[in-house]
Amino acid sequence: MAKTNSAFMKPMTVSPELAAVVGNGPMPRSEVVSKIWVYIKANNLQNPSDKKMIMSDEKLLKVFGGEKTVHMMKMAGHISKHLS
């Protein structure tokens, strides 16, 4: 039987900037990522010509350190700064 990664499922405190996007914590990192994707899709923030690029709106600018576009593989680094 596979052992689950308890660090990945540990509820984390969410910064006020991130809470504006995903809601108030604490919540596991996996839930934060899922909620960010729900927000991105609901607000049509993927670049239509390159779906891997996320276009920041006012709320995501605060989470992504002021970057107007972020590659989806770089999101985790930005999100980590808002979890404790």
C-alpha cells in the first residue's frame, strides 16, 4: 500500500492576497492549486494562443509578484510564497 505524502495534504495558512482568489484557509496545497485553476478558467485568464500562459488580472498580479503573464509550470513557485 502506497504511503500518502502528508506534507502535501497538510493544511496551510493562506496569505490575504491568495485568499482573495481561493478563499480563506487553512487548506492543503493541492486544494489551493485546484481553486486557482477554477478561478483562471472562470475568468478566462489563459492566453488563447498559448494555453500554458496565464494572464494575470488584478488579484493574480498580487499572487504572481506583479508579473502580467506566468507560465503554468511557474505558478507553484509563486503560490508557495503565499502559504505558511
